Amino acid sequence: MPKSSTPSRLAVRKTYKLYVGGKFPRSESGRTYLVDGDNVALASRKDARDAVVAARAAQPGWAGATAYNRGQVLYRIAEMIEARRAEFKSLGVPGSEVDAAVDRWVWYAGWSDKIAQVAGGANPVAGPFFNISAPEPTGVVGVVAPGSLLGLVSVIAPAVVTGNTVVVVATNPQVAITLGEVLATSDVPGGVVNLLTGRAAEIAPWLASHDDVNALDLSGVDDADLATELERAAAGTLKRVIRPTSGVDYSEDPGTGAMTALLEIKTVWHPKGF
């Protein structure tokens, strides 16, 4: 029997890199770790700093975009997750959770041009003045994300829809970087969302103490001692810290609280003309 002339081939193994500034770099340290047989980049302190630089550079442009435009971008993310539904399922995400994640992006997209009216408005004052409360984004938000796809979406979407940019420490790297691939093809400007994979205890303290990070979301921190340590580190730069109570059910109606928690209210006075 003659041997087959068709050479055997080796499948190309995927390496899950970081997602920083709209690109997929390896960790500057060159470190990786194995997760379910996959090579995953192990982010370092330097990677965290690079992600903050990217987030800060992107924030003014993203905040300056119209609310309508941000809503369009979020809706495009939902479209792209829908298109890659099978890929998320192959990573162990239940189909019902993929559907919920898509719906969550659509839900927040709808809020993009409405949250300002809910969180702000005209105030009655004595005297010939207009007095207006105008919500503005907090800035750069460091996030330690929950492990589930829906949890990840539920902490990123309310931050970015209101004009913030985020640096996310992801605890489920394959799902997070696959979401990064979605973001990279969804008209999201580079630097708006930055995803770091690795150990929260190693990376998060640098975000907590970083002068150019304005807020810290600890939704994915299960270790009470680590959460307390991060709160203390954040106090040195007067960061707003979000530390949800345990047992958050991300399948429930999120309400507007996650969006308003990352908004600042500016009060504007203007004299009435005669």
C-alpha cells in the first residue's frame, strides 16, 4: 500500500494575549500560564501601567463622542457577540448566558442617550438664573471582573456607556480575550476597554494606587482581605471604590445604579437674559 502524499498538519494553537490600546500584545515580561491547556499571557505591573496610559489617552475622545454614537457602538458589540455565539459556547459559556450578555449590551446601548436626563436636569433656584446638573464620566476605571461572561459584560458596559474607559483584570481569560476580539471588530476606539489576564492579587494593587485611575470596581474580588487592601491603596489617591455585596445575581435587572456610580455631577449656573 503506497503511503499517502498528503502531509499531516498540526493545528495552530491559540495563545490568549492581552488586549491593550486596541491591540493584542504579549505581556512585556514574556510570562504565560496554562488555563485548561491554553497558553495565556500573564500580565505584569508594566502591562497595567501601559493599559492605564491607553485608557487615559482614549478617554477624552470617547467621552466627547455623542451619546447616540456610543449607543451605536455598544449595539455593534451585541451584534458581534451574537455572530460568535458558537465560539463562546465552545469555551463553556451556556447559550442562555451568551444570549443574556447580548441583551445586556443592547440594554445599555439604549440607555446611552437617556442616562443624562435621569441623572441630571434643571434645578429650581431663587433668582434670575438657570441651574443645571450635568453628569460627566469619572474617567479611567480599574475593574477586577467576575469570571462569567455576563458578569464581565455587566461591569464593563455601564462604565463605557457613560463615557468612562476601563482597565479590566479578567479572571476568566479565554472568555475575556474572546470578548476583546469582539471589541476589536466593533468600532470601539482603541484604549476604551483594556483587558489584562493574570493574578488579581498581583495586578490590582497597582491599579488601586495609580494616580491616573479615577475609580475602582471590585466586583470580581472574592477575597475579603484583598478587597480591603485594595480599598486602602485606593484611599491614597481618593478613588471612588465600588465593592458590591457578595452574591450578586447578574441575571437580574441591573437598574441604573451601575451607571450613576461612575458619573460625576457638575452644577452649572447661568444668568437669565432680559
